[in-house]
Amino acid sequence: MRTIATGLFAAAALAAGAAAQAPNPADWPAVLEAAKGQEVHWHAWGGSATINDYIAWAAAEAGRRHGFSVVHVPLADTADAVSRVIAERAAGRDSGGAVDLIWINGENFAEMKEQGLLFGPWAESLPNWSLVDPVANPAVAFDFTIPTEGYEAPWDMAQIVFFHDSARLPEPPRSIPALLDWAKANPGRFAYPQPPDFLGSTFLKQALIALTPDRARLQAPVDESDYEAATAPLWAWLDALTPHLWRGGAAWPQSGPRLIQLLADGETEIAFSFNPNEAANAVANFQLPESVRSFVLEEGSIGNANFLAIPYNAGDAAAAMVLANFLMSPEAQARKQDPAIWGGMTVLAMDRLSAEDRARFDGFARGEASLPPEALGPILPEPHPSWMVRLEEDWAKRYGSAR
Amino acid sequence: MVTAAAGRASRLPPLAPALTVALLLLPVSAGFLGVAAPSLGYMPALGGERLSALPFRELFAWPDLPRAVALSVLVGLAATAISLLAVMLIVAGWRGSRAFRALERALSPLLSVPHAAAAFGLAFLIAPSGWIARALSPWATGWERPPDLLIVQDPWGLSLILGLVAKEIPFLFLMTLAALPQAQPAKSEAVARALGYAPLTGWFKTVFPRVYRQIRLPVLAVLAYSMSVVDMAIILGPSAPPPLSVQVVRWMNDPDLSLRFRAAAGAMLQLGLVAAALLFWFGLEKAVAALGRRWVEGGGRGGGAMEGWLRLLGLALAALSAGAVFAGLGGLAIWSFAGLWPFPDALPEGPTLRSWMRHGPALAAPMAETLLIAAAATALSLFLTIACLEAESRHGLAPSGRALWLLYLPLIVPQVAFLTGLQTLALAAGLDGGRGAVIAAHALFVLPYVFLSLAGPWREWDARQALVARTLGAGPGRALFAVRLPMLLRPALTAAAVGFAASVGQYLPTLLIGGGAVRTVTTEAVALAAGGDRRAIAIWSLAQTAAALAPFLAAALIPRIAWRNRAGLRDG
Amino acid sequence: MGERGLRLERLEIAREGRRLVALDALIEPGEALTVMGPSGSGKSTLLSVIAGAPPPGFSVAGRVLLDGRDMTALPPEARRIGILFQEELLFPHLSVGANLAFGLRPHVKGRAARRARVERALAEAGLEGMAERDPATLSGGQKARAALMRMLLSEPAALLLDEAFSRLDAALRGQIRALVFDTARREGVPVLQVTHDEADAAAAGGRVVRL
């Protein structure tokens, strides 16, 4: 099926054609000039009031400073924005599209890039690109191992962090093998979202990295010759774990945020999230008790970056680029990292900032619920996206129907 | 010669149905083609350039397909049958009682709660960590921690059926109330009672056939809806595998764009399933009618213990339905003021106004947009519906309406797939991105509800009333506005309220056709619901409920006030 | 001045090629013609055709003339042919007085004049002071009289009766029957009634056609 989509469709040519109408990202003054009076429709997941509040601030600030306006289109699913762009292409609207900027990463990005649905390259021409360090932090330039090639700009770092209620569970298991032992001793008190939910699939990858004999192998695409060997320990581990999961694996949480509800309701003891500050935010929102604490696994935790992409036919690409540049500014990044605002980690390299800008990131008051950035441990790189696709397929075959 | 004595009444050709069909034809075919073409591998925007059976082959290769299909069908049939039975038992057994009047009064809020909010409320009620368990724990159950019990998301879809029944009973009850005056049950009941029939038996033998004829379209809509529902099914239904409609959405939303072909094939299968279920229901109707005739001819007077049990069953089902939705609504209200609320506390810490202060100010603008769009889409739909039905009566068109089945297609094709084609058409026509386009798109989904709500009572209305008015010198316009519409005020307002609520509930059409520029309480609610914060979900769900409430209240109160001295227009 | 009365000129009603009714008759002013036949024989259809609203599915040939004018192409409201059904069909959303006012011709102008005319009609029918009443609260006989007065106020040039007396109890039936036929004779209105009750035919006192 994938082959139909990949096809020989000359999408790249289309994208190039549309790009010609947008300002040249390399000519930044021209971009700033073109951005004036535009209206950026920023399609971004809207499930978190905390993040929505930050987006509202950034939208107002960027617009006020640069003379354009920003509309946050809150989405339940990034796929809705992708649908819109696909429909626009199907209808032949190759310019003046309604989606100007998408919060995106991973497979959504890979697919849109492959289908020629993205404008670019532009991200590496942003003035603030000089503040990131793709060598020290490859995650800002490789999205699930796919080189971004300037088709998207990083604006937030994510990392898998676990949390638990210390009042009920003082000492949580801190590795993938330990998690299995703990689940056996505490049946029904651990759950992960049903893949292909993004967080659920990430959990599979986290376990795969911890258990597979050769981690480096995962950076290259899946190859049938060693797929079985690479994944056998994962399936054995999951086979042992599943009967001890919440509802014995007969029902699954539908999404990542559901894990927080389950922890809050006392149904489970351990939850996890891609936002290292999730626990603190949930405490501030009364979703979790103040006794909640975060922890990371000893194997390290999968981390990646969240990006901003511009569709190939965006009507207001210039202002979208200016907005993305603003979001990468030390001011916006520091505000984002403030645990009282959001707590999202910065994509900027501290050694590339002026002393004054570096100081913006110091001295945040942090609750006990979440870990400071330096305590988050090693970041595991995302495997090549083909692994996620295969894992999701095989997971569905093995556990997708409760029998 | 045929027209000779038909007179000048039909000087105008039957324009309205033709116009309505013409208005619908393009968007509905675009929506349908937008599903059918990719299901056969054709979708150039995603590189599908030639027809292929691959999407269907992949669909049928999905090992869980039989279970997903069986779930859709069973859930749909069970929810429809139980809801219909409950409503008929309530109307037959309790009309005129205090319980009946209480249910009538409860109807407007019951109907205004969106399906997703009702599901959310129900899930919080019955889950092992839910409200009921909290109220009983730990003093009665001994649970310090919620037990690991599979209640919500059970593999048989029972909690999904319960959720659907809770929402569909009020809907069918409302439709039945609007239909009753045309069925004139009081006279038949009196006759049946005089002939020695027990109340329930007499009602089913004499009134039921006439009432069912009027609520038939709503019943079929309930069947189609229950089979295709997504939002409720995600919350309450099984997930491994889910009903087919949910799996279609999962494929459609998968980052892997090639899965959209399989999703389209799934949507076509879903359409076929609904069609097959409708045919099955038609067969069921025939069988029940035949059995019923024999039952009626048998002359049994009924009564006895059975009748009493059935009455109790009706009351129990209705009370359960109303109780579940109201408890859910109460849960929402409490969550909106909740601080921390751990298990097994029956009530949260707080109360705090913080959630309201955070979200409250953001409610006003989307609320105004929601009401404006719903009012416009409903007015347009009501106008087209009345024009079609009036043309049907004036020109003696066949009530089956022939081409009007087209009207119902948007209801039974899975929306997420249907909208792809619709959106492409809107874009190609340059009709997108604004409030007007969103109103037009809403009308596409509102019109069928308005039509199916009004058609039964309209067609059942005694046309001799119109003839009397005409022979008294009234032109067709006066006969319509001074006689027919006032007499059908209640069903017309009911239809408008149902349409209004349908518009309020639209998420994907608003988002996709509006290009994200049109924000309603529902687009905000659905986006926030993705984050799982119950306090935010509660506030926006309550906002949705409030948006839909006024028209239902109006439909209940205006006829009661306007016709307070008109016994002939109360329910028979 | 040409012919007076209601002429049915080779009127034929058929359904799916089967002829149900064939009539060729002149009903003179004040005369009452009775058409008798069992249920399903097309009696009611005949009246609908003459009133100008043939039900769908029937084919009609022939002409209807009233006082020499061809009615065939006219809509019901232009024909001035009144009709009374077995049920009174008072409009349930209007008061008794408003029901009568609905029938009252527009040439009676002014609120006061129209109200006075309605009050007089109510009084003639023995319904004094009932203008504000809900029609659903009237007795069977009162309803029948109100429906008759409503029709008379529309000043019909011909009158159609569709089993108009069959629902009334015996005592009332004679009274209303007399009221209708006396009024028609007095006003010189041609009457066509369909019924299956021989007594109705006898009371009409005119010709009887059997289907």
C-alpha cells in the first residue's frame, strides 16, 4: 500500500512551483516585509490548556512585534491539518492554502515531506537557526532519523518521562526489565496507550531499545533478515507483561492523556508522557496530587523534537516563517521552559547564546513533581520510522484483538 | 386530461424537491465520490492514479474485520430495538401519569447533552473508579483502590449500547411526542378500553401502528447513527478491535497517508453495512407487522401480570436512560468546579472557580459563532424541508420522495471519509474558509435530521383540513401558513431543535470546511478533550449543552403556551 | 344568463385504468342529488375531484361547471364549492369564532362588522356566546353546527356532503340533516351528497344515483 503513496507522483515539482511564489527565506528582510499584514493560521494540537495559553502568548507577541496576526487552530489530531492540505491539493489549490503552519513531527512529517506537501527548505535560513547546534543535538535536524533538510523548524524538545504517586508507590521500577517484575507483583496497575497511538508506539520503541541486542541497528531501516532477531526480546517481554496489564490487555487506554486520568483515578500506579513537565502541569491543574514524582528509566529515554512545518501551498508563508523564528528566540524558548508556564525544554544550544540570553533560562522555580533538565538522563534517539510501522503492525497482530 | 380537474393548484411545477435535490446532488456526490474513488485506489493527490482492488483486499485481510463488523451491527440493532421498545412502553403504559410528565419535562436537557459528553459522563459513572464505585467505597465495597474490572470498553459493546440507549430514548421519545397528536391516541384508547382491552395491549393494537409510521424515519436514523457512531464508541466501546466506524477513523487519522485508501474502503463497507442493516430492519418490520396482525385478530385483551411487568420495564429503561444522562451532566458540573478528586472520594476537593476563570472568558466568542451558524443552518434546512413536503402534498408526489433518499447519504457515510470529497468540492468551487461555507456544510448534515423529524407528522396530518380551508376560499399559501403550520407547530419546532442540536455537534465539517478559521464551542471542546483534562472537558461540554438547550426548551414550551386553551392540539 | 346549478359533464374517474365513477348530471339550485355506494367505490374521490383537489393516482376526464362557468381548471378556493365531511374538521388551533371568521368572505370588511357577522351566524346555529370557546370543548352537535355555519359564511354556490351525518347520534342526525337541506333549499344551492345511509337519501328528497 505504501508503494501507491510513494509512487512516482511528481509532487516535489509541484512543491517547488508553489515555493516560487513565497518569499525567498534567505532574504530575511524581504520575508519580514512580506509578512506584514498577513494572517497566520497555526494548526496545533489543542489538548492542553497550559500549552494553549503559551501559544496564545506567542501568537500575540509575534504578531504585535512584526505586524501580522496569528490564529491558533486547535486540533484534536494533526491528521486533520494534513487532511486539509491533501484536499486542497486534490482541488488544485496550490497557493493560498488555509494552513500556514503545523505543529508536527515524526511520521506525519515524513509522509508530508515524501508526498511533496511541504514548503521549503526554509528553516535553516531563519536568523535564530544559528542558535541551535545540530551536531551536539542531532534531534533538531533529524526527525525520527529523517533529515529535516530545512523543511521544518524545531521549537520544543520532548522526552519520555515516567511519573508515579509517591504516597501510594514510594519506589517505582526504574528499568524495562524491572517494570515487568513490578507488573507481575502488581497486576492491573500499569497501562500504555494502544498503538498506533503516538505515545503507545513510543513505549514499544522505548522497550525495544532497552531489550534489543544491537541498538545501533535501529538507526537504519528495517531489514527482514534481522528483524526477528532484533525484536524477539521485545515480544517475549510483551507476552510476559500483557496478562498483568490494566484490564489484562482486554482494553487499552485510547491516548496518552488517558494515562494521567487513570493515575489520578487510582486505576494505575505509573504513567508516562512526552512532556518532562507533564506531572508538574497536572498537579497545577489539580489533575494529580502533590505527592506525584517523576522519574526516568535507567536505559535512558526516547527523546525527540517538536517541529513547525509550512504546507507547500500556505497562503501566508512569510508570516509563518517569522512566527517560527520568534518561537525559536531565546525569549520565547525561555518562557516555554519556565515550569510555571509550560516547562517544555528548549531546542537552543546554551553555548550559542549571549550571557544575557543564557540568564533567561536560570532560576526557574520548580515544583517537586517534575525533574530538572539535568536530571533527565541520557536521551535515546528515535529509531528509523520504518521500525515504528513494523512494530505497530506486529503489535496489532499479537495484542490488537482481545481474545 | 389528468390535469384537467386537478385545477390550478398545481400551476407551479414541483420545484422545491427538484431544487433541494439539485442543491444536494453536487455536495453529496462529491462526498460519496471522495470515498468511493480512493476505496478503489484512485486519489491523485496521494499518488493513487489508477483503479485497484488493493484497498479492499487489504481491508478484507484485516484479521479483526469480522469482529469489528459484528460489533457495529449488533450495537446498532440492539441500541435501536431497546430504545424503541422503551419509548413505546413508556408512551403506552404511562401517558398521563406523573412519571410521564416528569420525563417530558426532563426531555430538553436530556436531548441537549452532546453524545460525547454523555459518553464521558457515563464512563465516569460506571467505571471501576467511577462515581458509583466512589459513592460505595470503601464503606460498602471495601475498595481502597478501584478494582481491575472491565466495565467500560467491554468487548461486547454493552456499555456502548447503554450509552446509545441513554441518548436515543430521549430522541425517539421527542419524535413520538411530536407524532402523537396526528395519531389521536385518546379516541382509539377509549374505544379499545371500552372493548375490554387492557391499556398496554389496547395501545399496541390500535395506536402503535399509526405512531410507528410517523417515527419510522427517526428510528431508521437511530439505527444508522448507532452503527456509525465514533465519538461515543471511542469512549465507551471496545478498542481491540473497535467497531468498524472507529477503525475507519483510526486509519484515516494515521500518519501513514497510504492508509487513507484502506480507510475509504472501510467507509464503503460501513455504508454497505448500514444499507444491509436497514434492509434487515425493513424485513423485521414486515415480520412484526404480520405477527402483529395475527395478534390483533386473535382478539386477546391482554392484562394480567405480564402487562404490569412490561410497564415497569418501560419505566425502568426510561429512568435508567434519564438517570444516566443526568448523573453524567451532574458529574460534568461537579468536575467543572473540582479541585483534586482522587478515588474513593465521592466529592472533589474544592470547590474552586479556577477552571471557570481559565476557560470562561474564552467561551463567549465561540458560543456566539455556534449559535449563529446553527440558527442559519437550521433555518435553511427547515425552509427546504417545508418547501419539499408542501410540494409533495400539493402535487400529490409519492411520499417515498424517490430522489430524496439522497438526503440521508450524509448521515450514513462515515463523516471523516465523506468530508474529504466534500472539502475538495468546496475548495474547487472557492466556497471555503468562511462562515457561509460552514453554514452550507452544516446544512448538509442538519437537513436530513430536520426532514426525518418533520416528514412523519407532516404526511400523517389530515389533508382534508387543507381542503376545507381551500373550499372556504383560502389560497394554498393561507392554507399552509394559517392552518397547516400552526397545527404542526410542535413537530416543526421539534424538527428545528433537533436540527439545531445536530449543527451544534458538528466538529469535522466546521474544522475542515472552515479551514480552521471558524471556531465553535464544539471545535474547542473536541480539541481540548484530546488532552484528557476533565475540568476543561466538563466546561466545554456544558457550553455545548447550553447551546443546544434553548431550542429544545422552545419546542417544548411554545406549543404548550400557544395552545394552552386548545385541547385538540395536545397529544390527542 | 346561462344555465344555473352544478353540472357534472361526462365526469369519469378511473384508477389504474379501471373506471370507478362515471356521472353526467345537472343538479339544479336547491336540488339535492344523492350518490350511494359501498365503501371504496370512489364516492369520496368524486367529491374531492369536484372540490378541485383530486387525490394522486386517479385519472379524471370530463368537466365540472357551476352556473355555466367551467370550474375544471380552477383551484378549490376559486370554485366556491363548500364541503362537509363526516368529521367536523374545525381547525383545532382556532377558537370557534375564528373558525367561522376563517370562512367569512373578505367582502365583509372591518373588525366590528366581521365579528358581528360571526356572532349572528353563531346565534342562528344556537351557539350564542361560544366565539371564544376551544372547538375541542364543544359537543358533537355543536361542532356540526359550527362547521356548517363556517361553510355557509364562505357563501358557497354549491354544497358537497361526504357522509356528513353518519357520525351524529340519531336524534341529532335528523336535526342537523334538516338544518343543512333546509338551508340549501332556502338559499337555492345545489347539493351533492355521497352516503351509504338510505335515510340520508330520503332526507335529501332528490334523485339517487347508485354506483
